Amino acid sequence: MTVPNEATLVLGGLIKQSTNHVKSGIPILSNIPVLGYLFKKLGYPLAPLVLALVLGDMAESSFRQAMLVSQGSLGIFWSNPLVGSIVTLALLMLFWPLISLALDKLRRPRPLAQAE
């Protein structure tokens, strides 16, 4: 762009500034700090927790269907060896952090109480 001598050129523009506050975390549990603290303290990994949140609805409807078919009996989950072993391993993995914590407390030597 050329401007002749003694001419005035006015340039203008717009500046847009924005501030985005991005909140990250697990959608429901990030609002409940106590549960988040317990999961962190007990050593639950994040990936299975996210998977449970994603697949939880489908698992719940399948569980309800199984309970209706078996008329409320939990024995349906151990009705054959394959399903029973998978359910047992799943429950063991679910509660393993609590089991290992309890085993560590039992294995830890206790100080002897000194008599006065």
C-alpha cells in the first residue's frame, strides 16, 4: 500500500481476549473430594475407574436381567465353572487393595508392651 506525501493513513483492528477455565477430572468423582482422596490413598488406578464409569450402565442392566432370570439368587454367577472363576477373579481384583492393606497390617510386627 502506498500513501502519498502529507496523507494520513489510519489502520484499525479488533483484539479479542478470552479466558477459558477448563476443569478436568472424572465427571462425578471430581466433585467429591473425599472419594477421590480414598481412591488415591488406597491405590486404585484411574483407567479402570473411567472404564467402570463408561460401562457401568450396561453392566447394571445386565445384572438386573440376571437377577430377574435367577429370581434374586446370586448363585447364577457361579452356575458354571468358567463364569464362577471370572466372577471370583473380578471380585478379588476389586477388593485387592483392601485385602493387601489388611495383610500388611497383620504381617507388621507389633511392639511389645512393656510392663511397669
